[in-house]
Amino acid sequence: MNELKKVYNETEWNKDLKGMSLNKQKLNEMVMEYLVIEGFQDVAHKFALETGIDPKADMEAIQRRMEIRTSIESGNIQEAIYSINELDAEILDTNPDVYFKLQLQILIELVRNGTADGVKEALQFARTELAPRCFDNPEYLSGVEEVMGLLVTPQDGRQPELLHFSQRQNLASYINSVILSSQGKENKSKLPHMVKSLVWSELRLSEKAIYPTLFSDTSMQS
């Protein structure tokens, strides 16, 4: 009930916040780290100009990672593979699991085609490119079977999860992380974890007080 909670208006809340030790420089550095890791070159450049924070990264390298991400999210997997090999051929040569994930996405894109030619190409690609890898690595077989199952299993009107855009997004993020690791760079930003912690803190605090919130509409809760 509202009467059991302390109520803060915006002026009171901001006054209390001034007494807290918030290091704006550290927060800006964390935002910059996120932008660099995720490959948002243009935003990182503008943020650097506005805040004076050094990205501590080669902007051209960020751009190349962004291009690879865009290729994957657009379904142009062969183009992404070519770009990765141009960047560093050892990434795929020394990581067969990574290369298999990209090849499996090629199969998904062929299945997505949905035409007779697409089905024919999917079967051919699975037989010539993926089957030999499954023979050497039996753990790959379940992934191929799941994709091929889309060709024979009637759908209930909903788009299969493998054909969701999120499938491409997840693969793009994974490849981005692999590239960063191969370069000996940090591949996971602290910012998402911090935001989740702040949201959780707001939800817990809203049980005891009504106040202007940043992430959730807890101020309206009773």
C-alpha cells in the first residue's frame, strides 16, 4: 500500500542522489567499452568527441567487425566468411566449431529460400559440405538434422525459431566475440550487467518507496 512507502518527489530524489558518489568518467568509459565491443563505430566516434573518452581501439578494425556483423544479419554468410578470412584466416582455420556454425547458417538461409531450387541447393550443400564434417564430428549431426527437419515437418503457421531474425543476431554476436578473442581483446561489455543490476535494484527499492525511476515505471506502483 502507498501509505507504507516513503514518497519522494523529483526534487527530493535528485537532492539525495547528489550525496552519492557517482563517477561519471567511469560510466562514460563503460559506455565506450560497450560501443567498441559491439562495433558501433559511428556512435563510438561521436561519443568520443562529446565526452573526450579515448576509444582505445582502431576505428577501422571496428568498422570491419561491423561489416561482418551486418553481412550475417543480412543472411550473406558467404560474404561474412570471406571478410573473416580477409581479416584473419586463422580464425576459421583453427576453430572448426566456428566455421561449422557459419556453414549451418548457410544451410538455414537455403532452407529459408523455400523454392524448389532452394530445397535442391540445401540438400546438395548438406550432402557435400556438412555431411563430411558430421562424419568427423558426430556432435554436429543434430544441428544439421534440426535444420533439414524444416523441409519435411509441417509448420503450424508460426515461423520456426531457426528462421527468426534473432538466429542471425545471435550468430553475429557470437562471431563478433570470437574475432575480439582472436585479437586478444575484451569481448564482453560490463554495461549490460550493470543495467540489469540497476533494474533489479529499482524493483527492490520500489517495494519500500515511491520515487522517479530510470528503467521501470515503479513510481506508479502502490
